[in-house]
Amino acid sequence: MAALMTLIKGLRGDMSEIILVTGSSGFIGAQVLRHLAREGERVRVFLRPESLGGAVAEGVEVVRGSFGDREALGRAVRGVDRIVHLAGVTKAFDEAGYDAGNVMPLKNLLEAVREHNSSLKRFLFVSSLTVAGPALEGIVGVNERDTPAPVSAYGRSKLRAEALCMEFAADIPVTIVRPPAVYGPGDRDVLQVFQMFAKGVLLSAGSQARQRFSMIYVDDLVDGMMMAARSEAAAGGIYYITSPRSSSWDELIAAAQPVLGFTKIHKLSLPKPLLFFVATLIGAAGSLRGVPALINRDKANELVQDYWVCSPRQAEIDFGFRAGTTLAEGVAKTIAWYRQQGWL
């Protein structure tokens, strides 16, 4: 990896750039900041007024403001070479809530770029595999030429955001990446799966025997994102950034077993009618409390799908990306980090 970074620096003439990152306090965003620091880039982050921003490293420039604050957005985008837009929401009450978190901020940011930074080299929008919807089979999966068919409000909001990017593409060099499930040190979603494994249980929705899913280790994802953000061939394109092959529940269990040391897993699948009933109740309770629930009927519709699988082929063809971390390596690193932090 060090040799690759040296080569990239050489090709760029060892000139550091100014890169703006939104959503930097999240799991992926924090890893983007570490990646850019290793590369010696100058980093600016856009933080909402209420955001603590995590542990922002020395030398990182902070611009605070809401995505409705045009003046703050102007300050954020002026003079930057590239933008990595990660900010968004994964939970909301309805379509309007998802648009408020995923579409409106993007629109205002793109308008700020068009007004204040005509020389921007690339705008990287981090979307989601949920835009595509599930694949028809679990080996090859969906590719960039397939017509999107999202099955959730979250996926539909990301699709609307992608369409918005393309509306600005005549004025702004845009690239869109669609990650699948992302795991690694700092992630709390896949942590819940490993916590179940450690107790000898797997509780899931849908058919455990049929389900396959694409996953990517967070370091590989960030490598792919930044390769896409710098590739001339990727301008105006949409790419899946994922591992070379999909995984099954049994393969994930096999990768975790040597590290966690469990002897047997008791597999339990919630029947779909029961899952939707429970999810509806949880979603309604969240609405009454005024807090979007982690699971509701809409999210349940994502969980029961058989094949959340996508192909990385186009990213490899256009800018040479290939994820280098195997499932066994990534799982071992992730679990080791969880243990160090006392999370597992």
C-alpha cells in the first residue's frame, strides 16, 4: 500500500490537494480522514453546528454550518480540489424525511459548487447498493447497466439524489459510487452480527440458506472511493465498489469461527409475516416517540431480500480497483479491534 501511495504521489507531481469531506464523523468518513492524512492531503470537513465531529486531527480545517446555510456551504467549497460527500441519513419516518436528509443537502452543496468553485476537479457522491435493489441471483449480482429498482424509501431517496447529481454533471465533474454492506473497525452494524455469533446464535430475516450479500472491508472501500474520485475515466460514471465475490451466512460464520471460538451456531429465521408485524409495531412506537426506529416495515423489506449482491467489474476495468482484503482477513481484523475497544 505504501508503494502504491508513493506511485500515486509521483504521478500527481507530489502536489497535495485540498479535499472537502462531508459526513466525516461517521464510520466511513472517519476512515476517509485517516486515509487522506496518510496521503498527505490537506483536508477540510463540513460539520453541522450540533456535530461533535469526533476527534478531528490536527491540521484538518473545520467549517461549521447546516446544509441550509448557503454562506457556510460557500465557505466550505471555495478553493477545494475534490469533494467527498458522505453526509446523509439512514433512518427517517417517511419519504419526505429521507429527502430532507439525502436529497436537499446534496442539492444545496452542488449549487454552492456551481456558484463558488468552477474549477472543482471531482465531486464524489457516496450512494448505496440499495439504489439498485436486490439482484435476481447471488453470484454475479447487479451491474451499472441494470435498471435501478429500490425496495425501500432509503433506496429511493438515494436514487433521487443520484439523478440530481446527473442534472449537475454538465457543470460539475461528478462520480457516484454505490457501496454494499461495509464492515471494519468502528462499525456498529455488523458488530451486532458478531455479538450474536459469540453467543452461538444467528437470528436473521428471510432465508439464511438462500441469502447472499456483497460486503467490503472499510479500508478497501475508501481506497476504491478515492481511486474513483481521481480517475479521469470515472468522471460522469456510477460504480459498485465491492469485494470480488459475494458471501453467504455460512461463509461469514466460517470466517468468524476461528477468531470468536464458538463451536456451534443455532440458526433462527424470523418468518416474514412475523417480521413485518413486529417491524410495523416498532416503527409506530418510534413515530409516537418522535424518533425514527432502527427497524420498521420499510427496513424489513430490505432485510428479507435474498440477494444484495453487486459486481465490481466496471470499477476494475475503468480505474483498476480490486478489493485486496479477503473475508477471513477482514473479519479477523474487525473482531480484534472490537475486542481491543471492549465492544465484544
